[in-house]
Amino acid sequence: MTFPIEQIDDYRYRIARDPKRGMLTDVVVYASQKLLAQIEKDLSLQQAVNVAALPGIVGPSLAMPDIHQGYGFPIGGVAATDFQKGVVSPGGVGFDINCGVRLATVNMSRQDIAPKIRDLVNQAFRDVPCGTGGSGRIKLNDKDLQGVLEKGARWMVENGYGEERDLEHSEEHGELKNADPDKVSARAKERGQPQVATIGSGNHFVEFQYVEEIHDANAARDMNLNEGQVTVMVHCGSRGLGHQVCTDYVAQMGAAMKKYGIEVPDRQLACVPIQSPEGQSYLGAMNASANFAWANRQGILHFLRGAFQKVFGDGARLDLLYDVCHNIAKRERHTLGDVLVHRKGATRAFPGQPVIIPGSMGTASWVLVGAPGSMKETFGSICHGAGRLLSRAAARKGRDAKEEQKKLENAGIVVRSESRDGILEEIPEAYKDVDEVIEVVHQAGLAKKVARLRPLGVIKG
């Protein structure tokens, strides 16, 4: 289905509100002409239009430049709903609740680690389990898991898996309040209990990088980023626990919508009033899942610190720059009022806040800083990555994993993966141009470029 798309300027487009389509508001798309042509090849704009029909939506349905087709909401979609009168939709958060990115700086340069990069990748591959299942090195009993769900990264630090300053450099200090572990099903807990400090599969990774370019010297100085410096990026979420929570509540809300007289254009947008018992239960379970994800990334950082010290000695140090999530629904106060901001494949980017945007394993990632424009236009949100261009099946088709790994090695990137598909599905060609995506949010005034990072070694699920 095609839509009349109006160009606002070089980086903004609008699909005007159309009551015949059930739209309650406009859709605003942030993209360049090239990116828009790629976006139009899947159903993501149709999904953004569907989101514009959610009861209680406030402001436009927003599409970031990395937008692509997802479950219900597009990945790269943002929508705010009135906290008292609007709805919450698990599809607006996604199955990997609090999938997010953690970036640490290392007190070493590219030249320091280059001779031992393969040793480092192999050591980290041993210390940080990855893959579809995967059991971590942290064994949680039921009481421990309860603590993780309630306190997130704070539980990890209190139990020896990190430093107090790690919490100061995390969104929400790595701990969402109002988490309710009792609203997380026994099956979800069973799936998650062995998985703390594991990467998982799909597009999740640990990447060893270096700062290739500084674009904002003052902001980089504030973040202790220097050209040539080594960084470590972790991208993962709430593993099987979060997936099960989403599955559980999509089913519950699908059944409950009739009770509340709610109709949506796509059953994948199952939703209920935020203030309903079902809505509050979901938010309690979602917050607990988000805490699990922060604990997961905290555990991974702990073991990565150990891997560096095993390879380079006790003087190797990793300091957390920032941890930010990109699959979440959060109550926030904005100019349009008290709202629940659904960020599905979208990153919080409040003014002055570090924003971590991963690319693909063969290209680049970015550190940005939030700009005032994000608060005026996007509920303090921007993109979360490059955005898929090819489906996983299309990326695998006709390609050989060893050949793709060899290409990356020839480019100076050491790769270890738990599976052949872990490489094939995540080849650089499967993604949009991350530099172009970043240029859009930079030129639109939503965030400012700080530093461009290049990969040296990658661990995939």
C-alpha cells in the first residue's frame, strides 16, 4: 500500500492524518531521500500508520531513519500515549525488552591491543557465552533472580559484579522502579535464570573497537574519548525472560481488548489502557525484564574486564561510558504532558546525554550526544542502529560463512561466532548505511556527532 508522503525538508517527511485509515495523528518520518526509498520497500510505513491509530496517542507516530518492519510497531518507531487515558502495547516495546547498548572505554590504544586482538577475542568468547540457548557463569537461585528483577544492575554491583560508578553511567542507573517480579511468569523466570551475562544470538554482539574520528572535541573530552583509543561495545537484552514476558502479555491483551472496546488495525498492536489491571501488570513485568537486561549487560562487562586482564595484565581497565536501552516503554513528562513513551528500536537522546548507536560488524558505530531538538520533536528519541536492509533469509542466501569471515579478516576484523548463521545474517550488506542514518539525526538537530568507532574484533551469537 502506498501513502501520500509530503516532504517537509531534506530530513523530514510526513504522512498526514487520514481518518479513513483510522489515523488519529500524522506520521513523521526522519530520512534522507536514499533512506526513504529503502524504507518504502517493506511494510514499516504501513506499521507506522497503524500506530497512529492507537487510542490515546499524543503527538505524531514517529519513524526513525533506521526504521524497518517489525512485530506490530516498526523497529525504529516511537509513539507516546497519554498516561491516564492512553494504552500500552507490548508490540511498542518488542520481544527483547530493554535490548540496549553498553559502551566502555579502555585505557589502551589500537596499537596496544592490535598484536593480541585474536587472543582477546578468543578469551572473551570463552568468558562470555553466546548463542540461542547459552548458560552464563553466574548461577542464580530463586532469591537471587528475585533480586535481579527488582534491582537490575544494582544487584550485580552489590554482589561483586561491577563498580558503583557503573550505575552512575547507566540510563535510570540500571534499575527501573516499580518492577514487579510477581507479574513475570514462572516460564519466563525459568528461561532467564541461567542466562545472566550471556549475549544471545541474532544481531547481538560484543565488539572491540577504536575511536577512528572525533567530531566534537568538547563532548569527546567530557566522555574521556580520544582518537585511537580502544572501546568495547555490548549489544544485548533480556534474553528468554523478556521474550516470554512479551509473548505472555501479547496473548493476554489480545483477549482483553474486547472488554475495553478497543479495536486496532493490526492484531499485533494488541493493547490495553495503561491504568487497567492488565496494563499495570505488563508494566510491572516489563520493568522487571528491563532490570534483568541491565543486570545481563553488567555481568558481561564484569567478565570482559576479566578477559582484558587475562590477556593484557592487571593494569587493563574498562570504564563504562554509558548504557542506554532501545526497547522500552517509559513514563516521562514532555511538553505534550504526562505520557508513556514507547521506544521500539529507538534510543533515548535527552540533551547532553551520551547516545550509543551500533552499526554492522564490518562498518562503524557512533557515539552521539542528545540535542534540544529531540525534546521538541521526538520525545527525546533517535534511531538505534543502521536498520536492516535485507531479511535474515536474504542475507544468508548464496553466501558462505567462511568466505564472509575471510572478507572481514582481510579488512582487519577478527570474528568469532557460535554459529554460521551468526555471521551470514549479520553481514554488513544486510544493513543500511549507518553513516547516512547518523547524518539524518545530526542534520535534523536531534543529536550531535561526537565520535566514529571502527571494529577490530567481534563476537556473535
